[in-house]
Amino acid sequence: MPKKKLAPPTYDQKNHRWKKTAYCNKMSKTFYSTKKGATSAEREITVAINAWKEKMEGLSGTGKLTPMSKVKDVYEDFKIDIESRTTKSNWRPMEARFEKWALPIMGNLSIVDLNDGIVQKVINNAYVKGSLSKKTIKNIRGDLSAFAKFCRKNQISNYRPEDIDIPKSAVVTEKRILQPEDLNVLFSVDTTLKNSNRIFEEYIYAFRLQVLHGLRPGEIGGLKKTDRVGDVVRIQRSINIDGEITKGKNKNAVRAFQLCDFAKICWDKQAALSDSEWLFPFFTSRSYYYHLKHYCESNDIPSISPYELRHTAFSVAQTLPEGLIKKMGGHSKSMDTFGIYGHEVQGDMQLTAKLLQDRFANLLSTSQIQGQNKVNPQNE
């Protein structure tokens, strides 16, 4: 039986263009051409229709979502999805970035029309107009990848962002860390100023534990006394900026480590101060940040953030074997072999504790010598 010939495009007198509506998977789309001749217009529209149908192959959509849905409409469902499975501290900045940088450029596009060129345009625009750091631009790229994954899971797109470049000149935010002379202050002065009077700094042992073992600020707040068995501490929870108790930043954040000798002293002294099951019972991210800032200002050391205390730890520990550093910090990269169910080798924990103790003991004992044992910043 001969193949039925498709109807040719029709001419739209009002808008001076050819048009034709195509159908695929119970969905339709109208294509246009401004070519003068009917044959040329039909050829151009046919190419566009075939490309569209190829994109639509295997796509059916879920509920009200279809490949022809607008990005801005699908985004509303995407928001519901991420808010249902992540914490506010994760989805709130993600939504803010998406709404500021992605939606103005691609919000009115159909999902099926997304491609690397459009996503790259979002990245380039954020770089040019936003004066954003390289980390923030990478986060935007991650947001767009998460959105594309949501679309694939709902069978409204096959698109995978694969060739999205971060501008090479994007600013890498310089991280500050404490130098040996600053560390000597941190480990010898436990007071801060209030109304020109010296008072005990309630987070001093938290600051020291962070520097000694590279803990995240939220992990400090999430510590319970029962997390320590003997000299081994298990990181099992974190408190985010909204006060929510979470499992931590990534699947490798749940980990165990052995306290070095300095850290044992810090833990024991703090435990004696707290009647609660929590090691730092009144912890909030905001309070912790301002206490650290005020402590630094009160003791004439560089004002750094809680995360820069963590960076200080990794900078001090950079002479340790790479594998021990990754386990110590609970990084998400290069840890997949073990994951959260991997068993920490007891010898590794003991070795890490000993090496850290030796490293800090050396730094603190020589920090009075100006310029000696300078620590180089090390990204986590």
C-alpha cells in the first residue's frame, strides 16, 4: 500500500509565512518558514519536524507534564520534588539561583527544546552579569543538571547536559586560614571580650575540635556525648543553618575518626561543661559564626569563618597521606569505594590521630618563631 502523502504547509497571509502542524505521541507543534517558495518552505519545515519527532521518540510525559511543557511550568513541579526530599538549607539557595539566572533565559522554552547551547547561555550570562565566584557558577550548572535529570525521570526529555563550560576567568574565592602564630593563640587563649572585660568563650572547644579534625560547622553542632566510644567519635548528624538535624552534607559525611590527644582534652573539658546529651547544647549556625568572629577580633587574629577553620585543618594536614585526609574530612569525591557502609580500618584511624597530633604539636611549639612553618591554604 503506497505511503500516504502528508499535507503541504499552508500560507499565512496575515503573518507572511508558511506553517504546518505536526503530531507525535498525542502532542502537537506548529512549525513555520519564511521562505518565499512553497517547495523551499516545505523542505525547511520537514527538516524541523523530523528533528522534533526524533527528540520526542520514547517520550510520553507524566501527568500534566509533557515534552511540550514550558520550562517555567515544569520548574514548579521540580520545586515540589526537591523540597520533599532535601532540607531547606539545600533547596532554598538552589531555587534562588534557578529563578534568578535560569528562568529569565529559558523559562518560556519548551522542555524538548533544551540543549547545551541554551544551558551554556545561562552560565555565561551569570558569569558576565553576576560577578559570581567559580563555585557559585558550578552550583548553577549543578542546578541545571538536576533539573534535566528530573525531566528525564518524568519522561519529558532525553537531554543530558554534557558539554557545559565554566568560564576560565571565573573568580576563585581565596580562602583564609590560621597560621601557626594564630593557632598558638587559639590553643592558649580561651577568653573573648565583652564590654571590655575578658570572659570565657563558650565555643572555644568547638573551634579547637574543628581545627584538629576538619569537622564541618554543622557536624560540631550535631555532636552528642554518646557519639564517642573510647577515643573513637562517629559523625552521625549535622545541624544546618535552619536548625534542622540532617544526616550531613553527603553520604560520606557519616564517618568515624579517632581523637588525637589535643582533641581528647577538648572533648573532655567541653563534656564537663555540658549537662545535656549534646556536646554543644545551645549550638546554632548563626551564633557559632558570630562567636568565632568576635573571638578572632578580641584576640587579634585574622577574622575567619567556621568553614575556614575546616580549611585550616586540611591545610595543616596536607602532609598526611591523601587517603587519610579524605576519610578524615568525609568528602563526597573519591570515596565511593567505601561509602557510608565501608569499615574504617582501625590502624588508619590510629595513624591519622597520631600524625595529626604530631603535626599540631610541632606547629604550636614552633609558632613563636616568626615566619617559620607557614601553612599554605588547601582547599577541602
